[in-house]
Amino acid sequence: MLPVLLLVAAGIGWGLWSGKLMPKQILPLALVIAGAVLALRGAWLIGLPAIGVGIFWFRGMTMRLARLRKIPGDEYELAAARWLLGVSANDDAEKIKARHKELVTQSDPERGDGEERKRKLNEARDLLLDDLKRKKG
């Protein structure tokens, strides 16, 4: 049971760190986890309704948060560039450059996507580095 809880905690931590989870979404997740633990221990009458309420609450909150944070064009491009390079919003210029170099060396020109992929990776790197310069300056 402890390894499963540690895995769930690690997943929630990763979700928060990567920005896929908002801090407001932790309480409904905790309710779902507590309901699952209760249901597994035999308290079905408490556990199953807790799971249902937690899922309903989490889904509603996710929909509200999605409506509230309509991503402006620049932010969307930055998010897409981060996704392409596999970096987070907290990474510095050195991490971005290292990840870019790693991905460029992995591209295989024999597949036919080498030049197009390099162009996209270069654009993503330049966009993220310019954003870092703008934030510092």
C-alpha cells in the first residue's frame, strides 16, 4: 500500500511541477485517493461516494480552470516550444541549449525529416531564449 501511495504522491508532484496540475486540484484528488483507500479496506458505503464526489469535483474544477486560463497566443507558442524541446518553464538557458543540442544530434536525415525537424527545434530554442532574455531585461 505504501509504494502505491508514494507513486501517487510522485505523480501529483510531477503534475504540479510540470504545470499539468493546479494547486486547487489537489483537494479533489485527495478525496478520490481517500475514497479509494476506504473502499479497498471494506468501507464501500463511504469510499465509493467519496470517489464519485471527488471525480465530479475534479472534472468541474478542471473545466472551470480551462475556461479561466485561455492561453494568449504568445503563451501558447512558448508552451508548444517547451513541449517540443522537453523543458519546463523553470529551466534556464543552459538547460534549453543542452536539450536542443541533444535533440538535434538525435535527428536522422535518412528518415527525411531531418531539416524540417532541425528548423522547428531551432525556432523553439530561439523563442525560449528570447523569452528568457526579455524576462531578465
